[in-house]
Amino acid sequence: MFLSLNAAALSLAIFPLSASCVATIVVSAQCNIYGAGHAVAPNPGGNGGGLLPVKITLPPGTSAVRISDAGGTVLFCPSCGPASGPDGTASGFSMSSYGGISGIASSARSRFLAAVFLDDSAPSDPAPAILTFDSYSFASLSPLLRQTFFVGDGMTGTGTGTTQVFIPPAGTTRVYFGLFDSIATLPGWYDDNSGAFTLTVNITTCPGDLNLDGFVNDSDFVVFVEAYNLLVCDLAMPTGCPADLNDDDVVDDADFVLFVSAYNTLLCP
């Protein structure tokens, strides 16, 4: 059976659909952000590639990631004080892209907590454009896949202000947390780092938001119809089969009921 309903017909009175989940993680100072999606932490700069970054698998329909309760300090060598908190220290730096993961440019901070969103594919060159951070008090940020970004303590100010919102791009299935380290511009010199950051990762899901624009509307309905007509979650489906809202590997009437609920709510939390 093929689904071809007019979007205006989606007006069933069903309870709103939204959810959130929380994970508390520890990110070692040796966690190499360039290792995201790779089996081994890269070390082109020499003197140790450190550890792989911390991975969190995101549930289908993730619409936002927020950070809270960030703390801890790190040192980049035994004599490289003072220790840095999640927002980093007051000095700029830049890093080159490597292994399909973008570098970063930061005019006023370094040694901060960073992250990168990935889909299910292994990162490969060319990497996306490098983001430049001249301000760290943004309310929200929408990076590309494989484009590293500043996270810090997840607040618009250091320990103050409002919680920042990190919006995953379409196709995102996982997020990695780590740090940058280098003597020049290529990753390396992680093995003599010490300390760690602790933080709580708050994940908001809005399962009907299939194009991840913060709304469940007619644009998402078009995506849902295409998936419904394909039915089975296989290679023909978009990465992660996002229209499979009940995770049973098919997009069918049960998913349609859930989609209608989200459509009636419209705005993601």
C-alpha cells in the first residue's frame, strides 16, 4: 500500500511525542577528537595520538544536544600550567583538518572541550570547512557532519548565562567529545596530557522532525511518505532510517500514528 495523504489531513488528536535522555561522561585529556569514527587515534604530529574520543550514539530524531554540569581540569603536559577547565585557557590556536575530520580556529581560547557529529559512515577526506570561533557566547550552533566545534562548559558564559544548544545536522547518528592537541597544526602530543572533564549530555529527541529543522511539518511529511512507500529499512532508506519511529526496521502504519502525534505538536521541544 502506498501512502499519499494530504498533509492537511494530519489532524488526529493524539498526545504529543517528545523525549529526552541524559548521559554523564568523563572525557580524558588524552581523548583525541580526530579519532572520531576511526579505529585508532591519529598521530601525524608525533609524540602520541592518545585515546579515542568519547562516543555517544544518538537516538533517531535527535533534535538538540545540550551540556550541563561540566567540570574538571586538564593539563597538556606536566609543566604546561595552569590547568584548563572545559572553557579552556585564554590563548588562541588553529588546527588543520585530518582524516576527514575538520580542524578548528579559535582566536581567544584553547585546550577546551570540543565535539563533532558523525553519520554512520567512516570519515574520509575532504573534510568540511573549518569553523572559526571569535565568540563563544552563541545561543545555538548548527555544525556540519565531521565539522568540529567548541563546546566548553555548554553555557553562554564560563559557569554563567544560558545553556547553549548544539543542533545535529541531517543524518547524524553519533556525537564524539574530545580535545585538540598539537605542537604545530596536526594532531599529536596527547600522551603526556593528564586530567579529565566530566559533563552531563542532555539529548532531546523529536522523532517526527525528519529534516532536523526544529519543526514537524509538511516538509517532514514528504520525507515520511517516501520512507513509508519503501517500507523496509535497507540501503534505499536515508541513513539511520529516521522515519522508523518505533525502531522495528519497517516504516508502516505504526510509525504513521507516531508521526501524526509529532505533526500535531509542530514545534520540537
